[in-house]
Amino acid sequence: MASQIDVFHECFDQVSDPRVAGRTIHPLNSILFLVVAAVIAGADGPDEIESFGGEKLDWLSKFADFEAGIPSHDTITRVLSLIKPAEFQKALLQWHSHLCELAHASSDCDSKNHTGPIHVAIDGKTVRGSYTDAEKSNAIHIVSAWATEHSVTLGQTEVDSKSNEITAIPELLDLIDVRNSIVTLDAMGCQKSIAEKIIEEGGDYVFAVKDNHPKLCAAIADYFEMAHNEGLKDHGVRTITTLGKQAGRDEERFYATCPIPEALRELTDQWKGAKSICQANTCTTRGDKQSSDVRYYISSRPARVREFSNCARKHWGIESMHWVLDVVFHEDSSRLRTKNATSNMSFARRFVTTLLKRDTRKKSLKRKRKIAGWNTDFLEKLLFAA
């Protein structure tokens, strides 16, 4: 255990302490360890982090320096607002990598057990309680990259509104390694410059195409409609259909993909590396009510329909992460908005989600947090066990 704790501190030694030297009484690593442990154990903000620390001071003192006692919620907020998000993210990810190295035989961590490109979903989420104006219009929007096979957030950037997501995505791509990855983005991120950046950095992309590229979207839709009418195989379209149930609904999902046809070359040649176009059609039935949704995509991957279906499903799955952040961690209820504090707490929640998912017992994430708050042995297992 001692060596694992040492590694934790080694990872967090890389986070610069922005406070004035000689005027601090709480070591930075101790505060950050408190934040991570408290968030696992059910704390949703600085006030609750302070309360957790007061109740678990003896336990916390085994792992970090709390000779000066537990820092106040104001101190915790100030530290979270001052430390650089990129450094905090790097420290947490290095800590997670260390845990994965210890658990190298585990399929959810060991990259050797995964073959082929890694799927990375990039999506944005607004922290609705972080507004400061009366119209609630300036809530912070966070764009994050999620490695679905490993259930870990690779990095995130913060923007003031969803309209700036286009500029935030290139910044996020600078923070992460997309080599041997398939990056999926919804229509907001479907931009030629982003496609070029992903290809130049050694990755591939699958972009949803909507009305922000009306000519391309209409051309892809028209081609698939013609192929459906005249014969899918005759037009080189590969398809797959899946059936399933989710939340009391019957779902039928139809996927189709084909190499870029000559008729679309004039439009698709503007997208660096583009090799295929795709269609995903979801039909949902609940009782006597039925709904359907059709989406179109452009991709730098060859026309492999099973691979495309996996990417589409995994990207839709990132919405479950947003649900977890709101329902399990109450992120939308958080009124924290002080410089970097919102971004740092948001990434801490995502990191904790990864730790909770590493535990394979059949209990909800919400229940695991409660157990961690009651049982420090379980909390230690989540923090340090392989």
C-alpha cells in the first residue's frame, strides 16, 4: 500500500501550487487527495468535502499530511479555482494508468487485450448550475473525450457556451493522443478543419452530418434513398440490423455504409481522408407508440458496417455518462463557478466514475458511492487496489 500511496503523490507532485509560498498551512497534495476521496464517498461540492474530511480525519491522515486539520470549504474552492485543469487532469490520468498497470490482467484496463482502433467519443455537456447572470445564459459548457473501451475520460476543455464547441474541440485534440483511434463527433463538431487535424495526428473519424452541411447531408440522404429503392447490394451498400430492448422499449437499429460514390466526390473530397458514407436508422416501439430517427455520417474508415454500428452505438452511449454526472453526482445542481473550479470538479467526477466502474460488483454507481462513504476499506480498494 505504501508504494501505491507514494505513486499517488508522485503523480500529483506535477500539479503546480499557485499559492504564495510560506503562507499556506495545508499541503496541496493533501487537499487534492481529500477531494478525490470525498467525491468517491458521496461529496458533491466543497462544503460536503470539508464535512467528509472532518468525519474521516484519522483515516485521511494515514495517506496524506493533515496535521493542520481539514481545510475549510473556502480553501478547497480557492485551490480548485487556482490549479491548472490540464495539470490536474494529467495527474489523475497518470494515477489511473498506474492502477491499470497493477491490474494488467483485467480486460477493462489492459490495452493488450484490445485489438484494432480505440473508440474515442467527443461530446459536450453544459453544467447548468454554473451560471452567474439572471438569464442563466452563461453556464459553463465542457467538451470531453471519452475512451469507451476503458471507460475513462482522456481530457476536457471548458467553453462559455455550446456555440464555442467548434473552437474547443481542436484545443481538446491538442491534449489527447488520437493515434490508432476512431474519433466520433455529433454534427456540432462535423468540420473540415477538425477532420484534417484528426487525420494529421494519426487518427480516424466518424462524423454525424446534419443541416450545418446541408448539401452534403442532402447528397448522402439522396444516395441512400436511391440505393434502398434500386437495391442496396447493387450500389455497394453493406447493412446490418440489430434488435434489442432498453428501458421498456423495443429497438430496431439499421446500419448501412458504402465507399464514397463517384457522384459525391465533389463534396467529399473537401474532407481529408474521407472514405465512406454511413446511415443509422433507429426505430423505437413502446406499446402502440412508435418513433424513428435517421442519421447520416461521413467517415475516414473503410466501409465496414459492423465497425460503424459499434462506433455509432458507443457514441450514443456517452449520453449515459451525462446522465451519471447529473443523477449520481448532481452536477447540474452544483453552483460552483470560480475560475477553474467547475472544470476541475467536473473532471474529478468523471475520474471517480471510472474508479467506480472498475469495481465489478452488481451495484449501482450511486450505491457504490454510499458504500464508500460508510466503509473506508471499500474506499481504499477503489483508490488503491489493482
